[in-house]
Amino acid sequence: MKTDHLASQLALIWQSSSESYPTNGLLAEHSSLKQLMPLMDTDISEHLRSLESAADGKGGDELVKEHISRAWVYCHEQRIKLLYNKSSIGVQLVLPPALRYVSLWSCNITDGALATGLGGLTSLETLELKHIMTLTTLPSQEIFRHLTALGLLEINDCWCLRSLGGLRAATSVYEVRLRSCPSLGLACGSESLPVSLGTLLISNCVLASDFAFALEGRISTSLSVGHLTSLGALKLYNMPDLCMIEGLPSLHLRRLYLADVSKLSADCLSQCRVQDSLAVSGSVLLNDILSSEGFTIPPELQVVECSDVSFLFERSDKLAFVRHLHFYNSGIQSLPMSLKNLSCLESLSFHCCPNLLSLPDLPASIQRIYINKCELLKESCQPNGENWPKIAHIRWKRII
């Protein structure tokens, strides 16, 4: 990937993220690059200061983010030169063959060294790759074919990873987690996922090879999952160019989580079957889903990372069979009056909703309410508070 293009990819995904910067990734990068700087032929101290200021949360407009992206790319170019010009710097990965768990974090390892190190680990069950900026592709099918015990693969903050390699050959893998891999174009790369997959989590990633065109609406991007016939849980977070999910109606999902997928068309959810739990990040997406033909809301509904001031149910009749309703880490200030129409609702919980002050009238069916880290709501739900009459009849109450 061209360095200018990579810098743009990073800047754009950071702009679309709810976080101002991927702080953990920048901190790890600053530390790693600072250690390598004395070995480099080029002075990168000025660029390191830019990374340090970003990791400290200073700055935040788009021009600053673009500048920080380019600063990181420049430092990364010098690291790659060092890695390939001085072979003693590269990590030679030699692992005991009986290992069951491998976690590699912030190390300078090449694609070839990773493939060599994983070869023959027939007992390996979990592989974690985190903050490794020198990887561009995962090992080949031949390597993965011999990892017969591998069940979980987690990849975090590998910003230059472009390919999942031969992962499809790892037929024992049941869970894959991909976080903050902006170079991994999953519009085509999803075909590299093994059909044995039961849980797929993708966060802070893009589908299109040209993210800028996708955000401008000049191309439409989709994630294909229809071939993952064993998939039971699909979790997608902060995928700003995701327009369609292909193949959902053919799956028997137990859990579907959709957060910060602003371009996703609800049309792809029609006739989709979700058995246990649905999570969304806003009322717009939820109401679009409720309007989708043939989509039945499962018994558990979660609202996560919602920035809406007011949360509205436009089709409360479609929520008639919801039994469990949970709000997590949300900025909502009010709930819909139609909440009382959820006649099958048994449990209601709020976790880290600091702006929520009051409750509407609740359905008589509620048996449990849980309020955690919601100080305004906590105060109003005490025996002398204004909301106490609305929850006094509930059998099980926990307010902390």
C-alpha cells in the first residue's frame, strides 16, 4: 500500500471513530519507535513528538489527524528500512511446539518470521497479534492447515496488515476478532475467513480499498458472510463505509451487534433471523430495522454507545416480544413514552448512562431493574425520588 494512501486511510477512520485517536495504539507505537530510533540512520524525533502529543489527546481537528497519520507513516518507513537492511533487528521467532497460547505484542516481526514460528504448532489454540506494524499478510494455507487445534484468532492494531493469507484453511477456527486494521480491505478479504467460524467481530476497519471514495458515496461496499454457514454471532463496530451485508438471510444467527455503521442499508436485514440478541447504537438504525420486511426482533435488545439525546421507538408494536432491554455507555437523556407498551418486558438495565435523569411509565411485566453508574438516575430512583413510584412495584431492584 502506498504510504500516502495508508496515511489517508488512518486519518479517515480516526475521524469516523467515536474516539479522537486510537490512543493505545499510538502509545505502543511511540514506545516501540523511540527504542529503535538510536539504530536508525534518519532522525525521527520531531515526528515522535507528534505521536506523543496525539497519544496525550492534544489536538483533534481533521488537519491535525492527517498530520499525525503522516508522521506515523514516516516513522514506520524508517522502521521497515531498518528491519530489512539490518537482519539482526528482525525477530527470529522460535517457539516450543507444544504451545497452546501465543500472544505477540508490539514486536518487529516479518511475515516470513511469523510463518516460520507458527509452523508445526499443532497444539496451538489461541493466537493474538497486537500492535504489530511490520506484518502485511498472515501465513499461507499450508501453515494454517497444520494448526489443527487453533480456535481463536485475535488481531488488534495491525495497521499495515493487508491480507488474511491462508486463514481459510484453518478449519478448526471458531472465533475471529479483527480490530483497527485499516489496510485490511474486507470487501474481498472476507472470502479468506474459514467456514467453521462461529463468531466474527470486526471493529474500526474498512471494507473498500479506497476509503475516501466510499465515504463520498462514489462506491458501495459490502461484507459477504453467506458462505459462513456456521456463523452464530456477528459483531460489527465502527465500519463507516459498510453499506450492505450480503447473505444474512441464509444464516441462523443467535446474536447480531451493529454499532456505528451509519451507511448500512436496512434492506439487507430483511428476512434476517436473529434468535437471541440484537444490539444497535442508535434509534435511527433500530427504527430502520423495525421497518424491514420479515425481520423479527429477538427477545433481547441492547442499545450500546448511543449518542442520541432522545431514544425513540417508532414501531413499538414490533418490540412486543422483547423480554430484556439493556442500555450501555450511552448519552441518552430520555426514553420513549411507548416503553410502557412492551408488554412482555421482564428486565431493564442501564449501565454508564450519565445523562439519563428520569424514566417513563414502565410496563407492569417488569420483574428486574438494574442501574449501574448512572448517577442522575440513581438519585431519582431512591425511595424519596421522583422515579420511585415507577419502580416500587418491581420485585428485584439493584441500584449502584
